[in-house]
Amino acid sequence: MRCSYCLRPAIYLRKIAYCADHFESYFVGKVKRTIKRYALLCKTDKIVVACSGGKDSTVALELVSRIYRDVEAVAIDEGICGYREHTLDWLKKYCYSNQIPLRVYSFEKEFGFRLDNVKDKKRLCTCCGVLRRYLLNSKSKGFDKVVTGHNLDDEAQSIFMNLSKANVEALVRLGPMAGVVRDNKFVPRVKPLYMCLEKEDVVFAYLKGFEMPRPECPYASSSYRADVKAGLNELEASRPGTKENLVKSFLRVLPRLRADYRCSEEVKSCAVCGEPCRADVCASCNIVKFKNNRFL
Ligand code: SF4
């Protein structure tokens, strides 16, 4: 197979074929268009990239630090043995060799327990997600934007999961810029890889020579997301374009959904920690408060 532009050997095929150089132009161009179209970042922004040491967030860090000047990285160590220590080791080396400042916060130090010690295994991913978002927001004060590595596959999965659970509250918070309410207590979370397929992230990471370890989170296979991911991958294989169409359809109805929902969103301050939330006590304080009798 030959590149549709220059007839050199192609390494990626999607509608047309790309050689390594033309794939990079296609991929970087798509990320830049996404940033511009949804006004995700601007030149004067102080940016922090939420990193895990995995391919998606490292690709986001690589591209954002190429385009913008004031960029740092932040990572959360949830306390998942055999997994997170490997990805964080790789991330530390990447940031060091690219002279990007990196801060790492751990559940153990911030909340007093490791995710591995949570007994209620059915709620592990919920607990992990809530506490991670809490730390990301509270430790990113002073930055204008938090960049995440979410790609089109992640977003298609989240849309499907929230629709199937009738969770409209979570659904309206998706999109290239997460959240409904713009409030100075929330540092906006933005997704420059929003229109990139996961396999495109993999190709870009490969071309850049990222040799990160690829351990799977030991809890991922039992999650609902893993089932949805497998189902969407099957559909995509038999009907290419399914994921992109799902996300594009969602983007068309999102402004109306948000307009309806915005009226009922009120940002309060958590009575325990003072961080923004919609109830009197935020979800993370509830988890930490009840950890002794419910989780651990
Ligand atoms: Fe956390 Fe679940 Fe993701 Fe593992 S799979 S990192 S437990 S959200």
C-alpha cells in the first residue's frame, strides 16, 4: 500500500493511505483544528497536562508542550500495585528528558489509603475516578486549563455508558471542554485529542518512539467500560465510522442539552473541604469519610 499523497510506503489507512510524514501532518492538524474549533487553549494559558504515563496522555503532553510555552504535567498515584509504579516511572523519565516540570500526588498521602485496599471492588472505578478528579482540580489551582488525554474512543464509550444508564447529569458534562458550569472554583478540563481515534494515538506514539510500559490496570477488565469498549470495537470493525458518528451526533445535541441543564446547576462549596460541589458535602469527602466502615 502506498501513501495517497507521495506514494511512499503507507503506515496507516483511513479513507486514504498515509506514510509516516503525512500521518503526522494529518494527526497534528486534527489536534490543532480541535483546539481551535472548540476554543480549548490559547497562547497565554498556563496549562497543566493530567498524565498517567500511558500513551494518550503522553501524546497530549508531547503535542501541547510543542505548541504552547507554559506547560507542566501532573500525575496521580492511586496506589495500584504492579501497574501505576511502572507507568509513573516512565512518565518521570519522559518529563525529565523533555524538561517538563512534573508533580505527582498520591491517594495514600492525600487520603490515607491506597486503591488496592478498597474492599468494595464493585465501586473501585467510581471511587478512583471521583478521587482522581478531585485531586486534579484541587491541585491545579493557578492554572488556566487542565489538558487530559481523552480520545474519540473514550468519549464514544462515555456517551454510550451514560445513555445506557440514563445518567443525563454525567452525559451533559462530556464534550471537548468538560463540565456545564464555568465557575472559577473549577479549572476547565479540555481534551485536544477529542477527535482522534485511539489507534491513531498508538500510531503517533509509535512514530515518536515512545517505549512506555503497557500494563493494564488490574481492575479494568471487570469494569462496565471494558464491556462497552469491546462492544463498540466490534461494531466499528463491522461498520467503520460508528464511533465517530456517535460522537458527532452527540456534539450536535450537546448545546441544547446543556442549555436545558444549566438552569438546575448550582455550584456550592463542600462543607468539609471547601472544594466545589453540587451537594452539601462533595463526593470525595463522602468516600473518604465513610472509608472506614464502607470501603476498607
Ligand atoms: Fe482507576 Fe478503574 Fe481506571 Fe483502574 S480501570 S485506573 S481502577 S478507573
